[in-house]
Amino acid sequence: MVRKLKFHEQKLLKQVDFLNWEVTDHNLHELRVLRRYRLQRREDYTHYNQLSRAVRELARRLRDLPENDPFRVRSSAALLDKLYALGLVPTRGSLELCDFVTASSFCRRRLPTVLLKLRMAQHLQE
């Protein structure tokens, strides 16, 4: 026997769609990155995620252009030089390196993380 739902419980159930339930597994990864790089605000992570998505989208569009197109050659070189200067890719290789740009790549370039890597600080908290 199931009890009758209270008014506020009925209102809450109207908002939930059990047939098209959306699972958010990205939250675990997001929390892990926030904790690892000690990001204070979640908005920073979402901003880095949007930037990395834009980089990957731009690289995909450049890859779709013909191989010998002068605009593609110029733009890909400029993009790879910019990403290399920012420290997001290890070399100025090819556009396939842009697929590995993630929000964590941007987090690794933050000042506390760089200071920790250069052994100028013992902990990320310092």
C-alpha cells in the first residue's frame, strides 16, 4: 500500500521526467579537476571547458578544409603557435594535437600549478 503524496511532493514530481532521465556523469570529473587544481570557482572550470571546446571545434573546421588551401596553412600555423606559446600543446606539430586540449590543460597553466611544478612552492595551497 502506497501512501498518498503530499501537495509539495506532487509539485516536485511534476517537474521530474522519469522517462527521459538525464545522467550527469561529467560532474564527477569536474569535481575531481576542481579539487586537484584547487579552483575556487566552478565558473572558471566551465570557462576553461568552453575555451577548450572552441579550440577543438576550430581545429576540426580547419581540418575539413583542403590540404593545399593557403588559408588553412596560415590559420593552422597561427593556431598551433598560439597554443604552443600558451603552453597548451607540447610541440607545434599538427592539428591532431588540438584534440588533446582540455580544461585541465588550462588549469595546468595557472600560476599556483606552475609554481608547484617549478618547485617554488611545496603545496598548491601555498
